[in-house]
Amino acid sequence: MAQESDRDPRRSGSLPSHVLIATPSLRAPTVGYAESLFSLQKLLGKAGTEVDLKIAAGISVIAHARNYLASLALARPEISHLLFIDDDLSFEAGEVLEMLRWSESDVVAAIYSRREFDWERIKKIVLANPAIDSADLPGLGGVYRGMFWLDGDQRRLVPGMQPMLMERIGTGLMLISRACLLKLVEAGLAPQIPFNATADANLPIHDFFGAVGATEGLGEDVHFCHQVRKAGGRILGCSWLRVEHVGQFAYVGDLRAIARQGDHGI
């Protein structure tokens, strides 16, 4: 269980000095992803943060793709932070910028929804508030089952502008500090593994995401978060972001909008 001092995450206010935005991709990125990425790059540039972009295309195993991107960031000493952005997510750049102001944490990530709608919640909200604007409904149907796990004795997610400590969280929109990656390597929790799916033949690849050593049945996000916590790291989850997770539809996750409608469960 986290110590009491860890229960009060502090917002440093300062942005990372140099970010590698990293995207695993097996398809053409969505329009929303491209527009969001461009907006975020402009904001970071105005704020004085150096930004590089790397898209790992065609690596079919997601853990291998994330390992490659994290190892690439680690191999470049000027990179202070790695920012994963999956190619099926879109977001408000200003909300992500606020997330990046918590960069002193080992890991800080957005809580975003699955590619599902909670029709029952939408039905309850409409019945309780028949005058609700239909344009607001997509943001009220986000399904968050299995997308995050609160740390320790926290029992309930409280949407707001304060991150909450996490046991595990999805990696789709996640900032990881260079110090965190180094900590995992030095602790022997991200061993070097063979990998030849890219042209970077001389790049040492570390298994941060369990491509080789993960417990069977665990996703790469669960493995990574487990290793971070094992190394004594801290993971923050941010609930203020409105994120679209694109599949057959654009599945909108807006936790604050759901909270404003009352206790409808998350």
C-alpha cells in the first residue's frame, strides 16, 4: 500500500523539456488523432518543449512496438519523457497539456473509455433529465471497465482536476519519465531482449512491456504498471480529459460530464 505521503500528488507546473511522442500503428491513424497531435505539438512548441515524433508502423505485437519506442527514447539522452499516443485516440490538446504538468511523477496517464457504449447509463440519464441536449449523450456513455484500477484503499474515482494514484492504467495516452525507464532497467525489471523487426539493428531493446517475460494472459499495460510499482514508482491517472476512442464509432469518454449527471456508476 502507498505511504500517506504518496497520497498527495503534487503538480509541478513545469512541462517536460523534451518529449518523444510515440505511436504504435498497424493501420492509417485516424483523422482525430492527426488533428489532436498537430494541436498538441503547437501548444508544446509555444511552451518551449522540444517535440519529436516516432510512429512504429507494422509491428504486429503491441508489447514489442511499445518496447521498441521506449528503448528508442532511452537511447536518446536528450529525451526527458516518452508520451504514448495511440492512433485511435483523439483529445483536447489543452487538457493533455495540463496532464503533462504532472511530469515529475514516474507515470501519468489519461483515463479513457473502451470502444463500447453504456446504453443503460444513457437511458437512466435521459429518463432522469428528459430535457438534456442530445448532443451531450455520446460523452455520457463511456465504458471504463478494466481501463484503470485505483491504488490501495481508494474505493471510488472522483473526476476532477486532481490525478489519482493508480495500481494499473491503460497505456494509450501515457507520459513516462526517462528516470522511470532507467529505474526499471537498473532494477533488472526490463531486461534486454532480441528484436529485429526494425531497421535499428544496433538499438538495445528492453522488455518494459512484457513481450517475453509477462505473466500469461496479462496485457502489456498491466505488466508495465506492475513493474513500475515493483520498482517503487508512482502512477497517476487523470480523469479530466475528454477522449474519443475510435472504432466502428467514436466512443467518447467524458468522466466529468458523467459525474455532473449524478451517481450513474463508472
